[in-house]
Amino acid sequence: SEGKSHRVINLSTNLLTFQHQHTSSNETNRLLIATGLAHAIDQDEQAEFLYDPTSQRWRMTPCCTTTAAY
């Protein structure tokens, strides 16, 4: 729904990669990443997503890590 957000924190030691507009995801669950490329976060890093009802996608928003590049 509009304005809903999710923050993902990578608690594992593995790199966690988010795919831009990945076609195996349901259309309304796809991610929009500003660069148009996949974005990875390392252990203890975070990513935040805000649902945009106009595009019916989750938009990656600037978050709280110093290493994030959007």
C-alpha cells in the first residue's frame, strides 16, 4: 500500500544482492533501483524500500549506511 516501507538489514556474513526489476518477481513486488543495476549490501549494512503506488514498485531509498551508493 502507498507509503509502506521496509528496511532490510543484512545479518549474515554473505553479500545480499537486490535485483533491479527482476522478471522472476511478481510485478508489484519488483524493485526500482535508481542506478538501474543490482545493488548489494554487506554484513550489517541496510537497505530501505518505499512502495510507490504510481509505478507499482518498491523504490530503493537512500538509507543509513555510509557505503551505500544510489
